[in-house]
Amino acid sequence: MSRSINDYWYPVGLLSGIDAPHATLLLGADITVGRTHSAYWVTDAAGKALPTIKRFGHLWTCPGTPMDDLFTIPEADTAGRQLVDVGSVRVKCSPLRAVENFLDIAHFPFVHTDILGAEPHTEVARYNVDIREDANEVWATKVKFFQPQAAKSAEGGITTEYMYRVASPTCAVLYKTCPPRPGEWDVITLFVQPLNEEWCEVWPWMALYDDDSTMAEMVSFQQLIFMQDRSILENQIPTKLPLDPGMEVPTQADLTSIAYRRWLKKIGYTYGAQLVAA
Amino acid sequence: MDWVAVGLCEDVPARTVVPRRVQNTDLAIWCSTAGVFHAWGDRCPHRGMRLSHGFVRGETLSCIYHGWTYDGDGACVSIPAHPDLTPPKSICAAQYACRVQDGTIWVALQPTQAAVPELGARRAIRSLAVQLSAETLATRLKQPFGPVITLGGAHDIALAVQPSTDTDCLLHAFAAPDQDRKAVSLALEHLRDELEAAA
């Protein structure tokens, strides 16, 4: 299945943050996002209305012909969750680099030191990765890692279990052990709006079981984490994600990233990718 | 240019790493705990992260992204995600020749038999950035183009020129040992302003 980059759904704003018409970029093209009373809309540079979907607290659009519905996250719909509109962070990097970093756990002890990881607990145990042909998604399961403070609600270190899901080329979902509710998964997402191939607007969003933290505390925890990620993302060379082997050296801990790159190449999603080793 | 000055030793103390650029090549210049200087390509082979954001422990430099650790020869000696793995010899950082002379760090991007340029009996004053190409700088100073420009004058100034890009240089300045450091520094800033303003 190969489709144009224009035929995917992309996030363009928080529903709670859209009011007066706002100019932004999507895949290098000018678009305008706005709201008239309770109706949200997106127009392209020529003023043509683009299709929209309201989901996960965000407004989504598709500049081409949407081939199917935007993915769903059924786990996020269960009652009692706090839905956290984190806001956005602009990052000077490829949208694909931003997603790949979100899929990576080996950096926790060094980038999110004493929060999501800490030396000497650096080992990444073997986990499972598969490209699910039916759903056209990449999944990593049975990912386990020691974390000093896995979430705002976590006290003391625990071994956290994760599942990672790449639901579309620029959107990933993380399912994570939920400290207050064993047996349930906290849902943390990274929705990336590609402004162009080397610049993106990143919209993290969360659906958590957390009765203790305030909304402001949960937002600020996630913003701290992403600011730390940004210091990495804006300093990788090359800026675009290399899809061909040879330019970068992966290890077993990078199985998710290897599958993500392979899948991007397979579906022909090369916007923000570097194809020939430079 | 065979050897290019990339900084004063005092600006890169032990256990630090800094970014530098020579003719558009990004470098990580670092000083080990024992005081040994190294000039490497500013890129971890794993995921392309700049090594100049990394950290020095003992005689090794580690990447800040995943902690991959490289010894003084540039060979990867540790991958923290796999503590029991001996990294393959093929994983290494790009290394460049690096020498210390006259309190200055010198780098050669290409292998060379040439000697490191002499700065005479001068002492290091400071580094300063100039928004001019190395060629334009030499022309405006009415001096031959080269790794070291000797201006002389009351302070007996010499400039080691680091061509960073096609439009920018970093100058490493030296003066007679009896000259007041602050006075020379101010003179250099005036000179820089004049050179940048000259059409």
C-alpha cells in the first residue's frame, strides 16, 4: 500500500487552543486553522476547505485525499482518565527524527537523568517488534526498563513495562505501566505536525490514571521531558532521518527504530528522510 | 593550511568538550582528565548526535544521547544499553591529528608532515569571532593568507586564523608577554569592528 504524504491525517492544533484564525505550515505549505462558533476549520493557501477530524483533544487535517479514518486509541476512552492537553513544542528537526526519539528507551539514563532512567540501570533487555501488516502499524511489546521516577505519580524506582505503537508515520503511542492501577496502561502520545522536512510542531497528549497530580503538574512534567529531548533532536547530523543502512550504527536496543525506518521505506514515506548516505 | 588553531588550551580545561568548525567540518575538541587533547568529528556514529554535547570521564568521551563511550583512540569501548557486549572495532569516532603548542590547540584535517606554526615568544590573549572569510580577513589586513598572521605593532600581535565557514573565522590572538591582557583584548575588538565594517 503506497500513498502520497498528503493523504495522511496530521495534527494542526489543540481544540482547546484554537480560536482566531491562525496561519501555520503543513508539509511545507501554508494553511490556516480557525474556529467559527463551534465549527473548526482548516483551509489551504488557496482558501479551499480541507477535511477535518476532532480526536484526542486535537484538530486533524489531511491536505490530500484521506484513504481511511484517523487511527483510534480505544484504551484512552476508558473512564476515570485525566486527558492532558500538553500543548506544542516547535523543534528544528525532521518529523521522523522526533518520532524515532519517542520510540527509544536507551537514552533515558543520559537525557532524562534521574527521572526516566539513571546509571547504572542502562541495560535494554530484548523485546519484541513487529510490523503489523493488517493495521499497517509498527509495534514494540514487552519493553522493560528501570525508572527512578516513571511518572508524576510514581514514588521511588520501579521497573516499568511499555508498549510502543507507530500508528501513522508521524504519530506514535506509548502504553506504559500505570503505578496507581496495576493492570491498566497509561497512554502517552506524540503527534507530530510536519511544518517542513526539517522543522516540526510536536503535540504530546496523555490519557493517564492519576488522581493526585494537578493538570498543571502533569503538563509541566511532560514539558520538562520533551525539552530534554529537544536538546538532542536539534543536534543530530544529518537533520533528516537516514533510512539507508550504513550511515548510522544500530544495536539490538534499537529494534524499534530499525523497524520504523524499514516500515517508512516500505510504505514510501520519505518526507523528512535522507535516502542516500551522504 | 596544514595546521589550524582551534582554541586556547585554557578555554578547554580538563574534562570538557567544545564544538569547533574548520572549513565547514564540525569538530568536537575535548580534554581528558589527564589533560590530553583530542579533535574528533562532531558526530556519534550511532544516531548522529553531536559529540560536543557529550561528557568526559577519565580518558574517554561519551555521547550524551545513549552514553556510547569512546577511548583516546576514538574506538567505542562501551554501549550502556548492552553492558556485557564488547563493541565491534568498526565503531569509532572520526579522528583528526591534534597537537598542543604555545598554549594553543592545533588540528590538521588532512594527514601532514608539516610543522605546527610558530608564534614566537608571545603569550595567548584570547579567541574572538570575526564575520569574514579567512581570505577577506588577510586582504583587509594587507597580509599574506596563512594559518598565522603577524601584525606586530605596539602589542606585537599575532593571529592564528581558524576558517570556520566560508563567511566566518575564529581568531586566536597572541601578544608580547609584557603587554596588558585587557588592553590587547580591547585593541583586538576595535580591530575586529574595523575589519568587519570595511567594505
